[in-house]
Amino acid sequence: MMALVEVTVMPLGTQSTSLSRFVAGCLEILQQAEDIQFQLTPMGTVIEGDLNRVLELVRRMHEQPFLAGASRVNTSIRIDDRRDKQGTMAGKMAAVEEKLTKPGGTD
């Protein structure tokens, strides 16, 4: 089974209010992982994969800003771990889009 995990890594105590270089460092970790899918959003990143593997990657993402000079890091994680059927990012989006085109659509 796959889990969907939304993660936001927030470096604090940096030299600038711009965080894009820290985000890029975290995404490099995900780009190197061939066994997961991910999608960057304006406020975080959604990762799809085996929960243990994703949590391992999130731990590495949390450490990345420290390696890049941050004094403090606050990481928020939301986990959608559905076990009655396979869930994917694309499937969740499609379910909502289908209901937008069909008035009164239900699960």
C-alpha cells in the first residue's frame, strides 16, 4: 500500500527571507529517490510511496536546511494512509474533478 504524505520544511534563523534554495535542496533528495512520486506545491510537497520509505526521506529533508546553514527547522507532516484501497495523488485529484463535472456526485 502507498501513503500520501504532505511535508513542509521551514528553515528558521537564515540570512534571508527567501527559502527557495532550501526547498531546492530538499527536492534534490526526492529527485534521487526512484521509488516514490512527488509533487511540489506552492506551500509544500506531496510525496507518494511506501510509508516507511517516505518517512525516511522526510527525515533527510528535515536535515537538509541544517546542512545548508539554517539554525532551526520546523517540519510539518500530514499523512493519508488509506488501507482499504490504493490511493494516489492522481486518483484523489480525479475523484474531485469528476464530482465537479457531475452535480451531486458521491464516493
